[in-house]
Amino acid sequence: MGAGSVGCFVGGLTQLAGVPVHFVGRPRVLAALRKQGLRLTDQDGLDRHIPALELRLHEEPPAGIKPDLVLLCVKSGATVEAATALGLTLPLGTPVVSLQNGLGNAAAAREAAPQLRWHAGMVPYNIAEIAPGRYHRGTGGALAVEGTPEDLALAAWQTALARLGMGLQLHADLAPVQWGKLLLNLNNPVNALSGLPLRDELLQRGYRRVLAALQQEALDLLEAAHRPVAQLTPLPPRRLLTLLRLPTPLFRLAAARMLRIDAQARSSMADDLAQGRTTEIDALCGEVVRLARGLGRSAPLNLRMQTLVQAWPKRRRPYAPAELLRALGLS
């Protein structure tokens, strides 16, 4: 449900693993899939094509369908609408995994459609739409879902993806993983405003300093709130801040694993800005701002970044590193 970059890539992998998949998406994406089929590539050499005639494509959830598992992949702002539509279509108790950015989507979906069985999820890797019908994974990692091996649909999906060498980890409590991913996703607006591919952006110290400042603000708030954060990189989150602030020659040497990003990778927020779509900035920087307010505190850097992204339609010009630092009040 939501056949965009994440939905097409993860759904396509699932179909390649031998599982029948229905793709529900917007007309623009479906038109490309009907014409080109679905091609999946990644940084590890994957290059698979699913012909158009083998794709089950729908603009709305098909009536009478009884899926074993649903993947909710719409943008965060469309969560309630999509969950409501699924609740009106699917049998009671159908398991649905939210593969969305941010932390509150599964809870919002559960409130909209409590008759379904909701699982929070996390997609660790970057997926870019390289061309109509072609989706490319530019970074690594394993999918993470809130659940246990006793959740039979999740266990079956895990087994299916393993056939393609793709990891899926089950967690009894996903919140620490979600916060860890959100910290990394604070680079999404930095990347979007830079106008550069991810690797090129990370190789400029000014952009890394912005990211480190956003992450430090979030980490200080998480510590005050006693919220645990999972380590999703080789370095713990606090030590990652030091790495990001290094001069670029040292960063390039010390962050070799982090820089294993191919030249085609970019944030989904960059695509959203380029195509004039609503971004998920409220599910990223906005989540940090809400955490601060819940503590009776403020998050001025994340709030300012949120404002810059929302003001993009009036600007439509990338920020140089020094300019972005000034815009956030950083010297």
C-alpha cells in the first residue's frame, strides 16, 4: 500500500522471492510500471526485472482481497487516510507493517483502523527512483519490524527475503531502532537542501556539521527523556558526532564504511522537493520538536530546519554549506 520508492523496492523483492504481491499506488508510478515493468538494482550487484504483465497493479486496495501481510509504505502525511482505506477493505486481524519514516505512524494507523494488527517497521537503506519503473538501493542494512517469530506472517516474510540474501530482523520493542534511524534520517533535509547526491554531500564538512548539530540536539533531548537509542552504525550515536565534525580528509579515512554509498543514492526528501511533493519533514525534525515540547524544552535547530524545508517552494535553490550553517545560526 503506497507503491513508491520503498513500496516498489521491498514489494518487488518480495515478489522475486516467490510471494504474490499486489501493488497499490498513484497513477504516475503505476503508468510507468505498466509500460516498463519493475526493475530493481542495488549497490551489491542486484539487477532484476519483473515484466509488466507479471505485476498486479491497483489504484485502490482491491475489494475482496485477503492478504497474509500488508506493507504500508505511503508518506507519513497519508497514514490515516491509507489506514482507513485498508480498514474498510481487509479482513479483521490482517497484519500490516508500517515501513515509514518517523515514530508515530503505526500508532496513528492503529487508531484509524484498530481492527487490523499493526506492526511498526524500519527501512534502513536508501532507495532512489533512478528512472520510471527503476528503483535502486544505494546503501546497506536489514529491515527491522516489531514482532516475534511467533508472528507467522512476519516469520514467513523473513524466510522469503532470506532467499534473496535480504535481511529482516524482528524486535520485541522497535522504538530504540526507530529513534536510531530517525537520528540518521536527520540528514534527509540536509541532503535535500544541498542539491547533491548523498555521498557528495557527506564529503563536505559544512553539511556534516549541520547534521551533527541536529543529531546532538535530538540526542540531548532523548537522554533527558530517558529514551534508549539503538546503535545502527559502527559507532555509537555520540561518537558519530565527533566523526562527522572531523576535517574532510580525516573523515574520508575514518568513515570508509559510512561512505559505501554509490553515486546514485540521494534522500527521498530530495526527490520530493524536486517534484514539488509534500515532504516528511514533520515526521523527522518535527518528531524532535514534539519530543522537546513534551519535556517543556525547545529544539531550535530542528525547528529551523523544518521551516527551511517547508519554505523551499519559494526558494528552489540549493544551500551551500556555509549558507546552511548561517541559516541555522551555526558559526
